[in-house]
Amino acid sequence: MTATPSSDMTPEGSMPDLTSPNHKRVSDDSMSTPVSEVAPQSPPAFPEGGLQAWMTVLGGSMILFCTFGTVQSFGVYQDFYTRVYLSGYITSDVSWIGSVQTFLLFAGGLPAGKLFDEGYFHHCIGLGSLIYLFSIFMLSLAQPHQYYQVFLAQGIGMGLGMGLLFLPAISVTSHYFRRRRTAAMGVVLAGSSLGAVIYPIMLNNLFNGKAGFGWGVRAAGFIDLGLLLTANLIMKTRLPSRRQRPDSKPVNIKAILTDFGYWLCILGAALTFWGLFVPFFYLQLFAELHGLPTKLAFYAIPIMNASSLFGRTIPNFLGDYFGPFNVMIPCTIISAGLIFLMFAATNVAGTVVFGILYGFFSGGFISIITPAAASYSRDINEIGTRIGITSFIIGFALLTGTPIAGALVQVDGHYVWWRPLVFASVVVFSGAVCLVCSRQILSKRKGTRIL
């Protein structure tokens, strides 16, 4: 999922950048000057690259590697906890650990977005890094069958740290890019897919090998320590914060709350996220219970996330040319249909094909939904608020989606897989319908089909 700070508009050339040093307010004297004597305003200059820009992109990728990459690797924990470490608890109980973690990652966008707008970028990623690292090392000390220890460390602690890290790490990228912004954010989000490939392979081998759960988690923690430390050192902001712009207009909350098209977009995003992560949480367990070779089951999630690496970059490049809605909606519809393909993931070929296809198209939705929601902003100062609201509401969908799937799949100790898969597919398709309607409203408002 991508984000754009409140420093300027996403669509190129749709509004002047009031934060740019090139922008000057027209004085009363200049209003009386003949039009021919007033020098035309040059468009705001964005670096569109450069060393510091790409260092910031690299740092954002490192943060996404640790945070969203861990979220997408929860299927490894789901499988290991269900079968071994928390075997006395039902599947739905285990799912709450990952869903609370994911909820806090997205819901944290509301306060973190506000702090970012006010100029507290380094405070956010610094404090978030400390909370996250402390929590992951505490998780390594959690004892078997002690649910509350795992829930507090992984669900609450790591989730809170992720919430402070996630949105600022993505938002700061747009300080350096305008024309290639969606593509640059796709590169940042690709870090999460890379993490979601490496962590499952590493954790599966360590959890089920001589190292065990404790040292497996610590190994991930030491990787996170190095990456987060580096990210804190190399990332920098460029544009002035809201408190450094005393002339910035207040956000029109009433206009946002009464924007029907925008809320339809949020509803579509929430419905889609309600079911989108079910395969990410349950594919490994599904493969294990259907008797697939252990090695393949261990690599099911990495295959899906490796494909998602391309799904979070290629659609973003296309979104810069065809519009975010025009790329995101087909990805969402195809994802809804592909969930039924998980029924065929009971052999080697079925698992590999499902992982590749679902990883790509679901990644296309995840990486573009926030720029699409931000397209509804009428003023540059609204963008941060709209993104924060969107992330917060999406968080509630992610909080409940996978536990509902867990409750549906396990009936009297038996696994009934058609129930969660039908649920996930129906809600994702419903989300796509809402996004189509939202796009139509925005198209009429802006008078263009490139959305």
C-alpha cells in the first residue's frame, strides 16, 4: 500500500505545490499589475532522482522489508503455532495475533501521518524502530503454549512499532518524486515482497531445525536491527512540514466526511482487504494438511511473495501512464477470481501456479490503493488526512478478516476449506464493484478517464 504526504498533489500538474520555494503568493500590488507584466509561475521543481532521493527510497525499502515483509510472512507463524508452539489453541485464536499486528500497522497511519505532516519524521521512525526491535526480541523469549506472551510481543508490540514506521517510510518518498512518484513508491513497496520471500524461507528452516523458535526469531531480529539502523541514518525529508508553512490552509474535514465517492473508495478497499490476506495466512497450512511435500509447503508463501515483488512494481509503472484506478480495478477483480484457484493447490503444479498468479495480482492492488484514494483530494493539505483515514479504516478490515476465515475453516476439529475461500472471494469481488462505482464518480468530477 502506498501513501503520499500532504506536501503536494499526486496527479502531475493538477495543482501548484505550495510548499515549493518556487511558489510565491500573489500580493495585493501584483493584483493591480497588468497581466502582461506578471511573470508566469514556473512549475515546482522536483529532483526526480539524485543520490539523496534514491538513498531515501532504499531506506524506505529496508523499513518495508522489516515491517510489511514480516506481516506477509505470518503464514509461517500461523502454521508453526497451529501445529506446534500453540497447539492447544484453535486456528482463529492464532490468527488474531497476526491480524492485530496488521491492524496496528495500518491504523497507526492516522497518528503517524499527522506526526509526519508536522515534521516529526525522524521521531516516528526512530521510536518505531525501538519499539519494534524490543518486541521482536521479547517474542524470542516467549514460552511454548503461552498465548498471552506471543500475543503481547508479536501482536501488540511489533504492531505498534510497525504503525509508526510504515506510513512515514512510504510518504517521504514523494518529497523527491512527482512525475515518477507511483513507480518510486512501487520500488519502496518491493522491499516488503523481498522480505516476505527471505523471512519465510529462513524461519521455516530455523523453526523446524536445530535452532528452534527462539533463535529463529532472534535471527530475524538481528537482520531487522541492521536494516532499521541503516534506514534511520540514510533517510531524509526535503519539503517543509505543515508547522513550517504558517500560510497553509486548514483541512476541510466536513468536505472529506461528505465526499461520497471517496467513502465508496474506502469501502471498496476495506472489503477487498477483508479477504485479500486469507491466502497469505493459510496457504502453507493448506499445503501441509493436503499432504504436499514439506519442502514445497515451506516454499509456498515465498513463491507467492516473490511474484508479489513484480506485482508491486510493474502495475505501479503502468499506473503512472494509465491512472491508478484503471490498473488497480482489474487486479482486484482477477484476485477475487484467483482465490477459487486455491482449491487446486493440492499438488505441486497447482500450488506453484496459484502462488505466482495470486501474488502478482494481489500485489498490484496493495501497491496502488492509497494513491487511488488520495486522488480525491481537492487541496494539497487534505492528502495526509485522507490517507490516514483510509489506512485506519482498512486496519479494521484486516483485524477481522483472517480470524473470521479461521473460524470458518475449523469446524469440530475438522478443516472445511471451501467456507473461508468463498468468503474471501465474495468480499474481494464486492470491493472491486465499489471501486468501479467510485472511479465513475471521480471520472465525472475530473472530466477524464485517466484515473
